[in-house]
Amino acid sequence: MGNRDLYANEVSQDEADAFAVRFKKNPLARPCTVQQFRYWIAGSPKSAWNKGASYVFVQILEEKNFITKPDHETRDRIREAFFVRLKTLHGIWLGKQKMEDDNQKEPQPLTSNLGPWSQLFHRRREVMLIIPELEGYLEDFDQLGVGGMSSDEEDSEMEEGTLRYRVKEPYWRGHLLTKWLRLLDCVHLEGRCSVDSAGNLFGFTRGAAPRLRVATNDRSSKGAYVSGLPVNFYDAEWLEKQEPGWAKGGAGFVNQIIRPRKAKKLDFPTDLAR
């Protein structure tokens, strides 16, 4: 793809609609050429335009000798991988559009008065709403709530005029959940990044610059734990400290008060995580 902007919408709705009519009559029709390859990021990953473009994409790989076994099965797998990648790009593109729309609106008093923990919670939740594969975690995330978010404090070791924050994770929260939540933060930051037409300048879209948060091994002693979460959302050592041998049953603090539920696998879209 070279240095092109992967999130640039190079196809208009009229072009996409016109090609859909043509593609329905002729499934061998192609919306673009090898020399002028274009996909429709604003449309469905499997829209008529993108289906046609997937064949052109395979043709590009064949001409560049990137396909060592050019048979029908290999071509089909590559086309499916193309659709998966487009689905990710399309989700991030939708997020960029929403952020731009939000930044153009008048500030809302409620939003501006949210504390850092609450802002972090809502920002992560917006990312989950954008990515269809993460919608199944919304109920658990809502139960985790603002109280399950990390806190941060100013880093006193930074040079004068530079401000960043050291992250302090909740003392009871598990490391795997923390890693999963940080992937949401990465998606948010990618959605805020911007480059110029030459692709050589870096900045952020309109609005306040994101807080520079640096991960640490520090734990926060503030706030209360959240009960009733999947067991792998908790720190295993912390649970054992509250009630030794709790997993074997009993009527102690963990089983009666914290009441962890069955573990829930923390999956994240592989191509997006990469």
C-alpha cells in the first residue's frame, strides 16, 4: 500500500452505488485497476465495491509474485483476509468520524466535568461500541464500571514544561484484564492520530491532546473492589489473600462477598491487536 493513508475515503457514495448495479449484472466487473487500486472504507467491508476490489487486490499480489501457490483456494483465503482487514479499518474510520463530529459540537457541561477515571471509562466504552467483535464484553465492562479504571498521578521526574502521568492500576484487578484494556487505549490513540498529505507529520485531531499515561507496576490503594466479575478479571494472589483456598469452596470472604463468576476469555481482534 506504500505510504498512502489507509483511512482515506477515496470512493464516493455515488460511485459505490453505480458499481453495485453493474456488479449485480456482471460479477466479473472490477471497480478499480491495479494501477489505481481503491477500496471503499466508508462502506461495508463486503459491499459490491469491496468485493470487486478484493479480486484486484489478489491480482496485485500475483503480479508482485507474493503468491507462491496461485490456486483458487489460496486466492479465496487472501480475499477473506482482505475483508477482515477492511472490517478493522472500517471500524477505526467510523471512530475517527465520530471523534471529528464530537469535536465540532459545543462542549457539554456534564462531559467537561467528568473526572479522569470517568473519562477513561467512557472513552474505552466508545471504542468497544465501534468494534463489533467487542460488543459481547459490554455487559462485563459496564459492571466493571468507573471504579475498575486505573488512576494516574503526575510524573515528578519529567523535565519542566513536560507533563505525563504514571498509571496506577487497581490493587485487586488482574494483569490480563489490564493488558486487554490497554489495547482499547491504543485503538483510541490511533483514531486520534493524523498525518499530512505527504505522510510525514504527526499530530492529533481536533480537541485536547490525549493524556500521556505511562504504564508502571504500581498499584493504587484507592477505591473499592468490584464484586461479581469473571474470576480472571481479578488478581489471583489478591483473591487468595482474602480467602485462602477459596476456589475449593467454602463460606469465606471471596465466595460470600466478592462472588467471582466463571472466567471469561479476553479475546481481542488479532489483526487489530497486531
